[in-house]
Amino acid sequence: MKKNLLCSLFIVTALLATGMALQAQDQDRQRAQDRDRVHVEDQDQVYGWQMMNEPERQEYRERMRTMQTEQERERYRLEHRSRMEERARQRGVDKPAAPGGKGKKPIQQHPGGGGQK
């Protein structure tokens, strides 16, 4: 009787551990998919996303989310665009492609560090 009870407890424990491990894998997979989705959204919506690091992208998204009016968001977009164009100039690269990059070349380094005008 005790052996059956111990065996049952062991099986239940093993099943629970397996279930928790599978759930953790699913959560990791979901986080990776969310990261990829955000990266694609940045490409499609954020001017100069190529020159931003991940914390800068997160800050941009958060600021856009917390602004109350479309006028505030548009003002922030214009300020951001100016900063990204200045960053491109300082790095000697082409200006960033417009969000979505349709018909635009990606940012490219130029020999000698000189940017194109």
C-alpha cells in the first residue's frame, strides 16, 4: 500500500515538473515572438530605428504611449527625427529611411566616414 502511494506521488510530481517545464518553454517562446514583433513594428514605424539601441527603442515606445494628444506625439516624432538625422550625420551614414523603408536604401557606411548630402 505504501509503495503504491509513493509511486503515485512520484508520478504526480514528475508530471507536474514536466508541465511546469513546458509552460516555461512556452513563456520563453512567447517572449521571443513578442521581441521579434516589436522589432518589426519599430522597423515599420520608428524613424531611425536602425541607429537606436534596445533601451532607446523602449523609451521611444513608452513616451509615445504616455503622451495624451496627437500634437504631443507629432512634436516628439519631429524632435526624434532631428536627433536621428544628426546621429546619422555624426556617424557619416545616409539619413535613415522613412518608417517602413519602402523605396529607401538602408543606412550604409561611406568610405572615409563622409556622409552623402
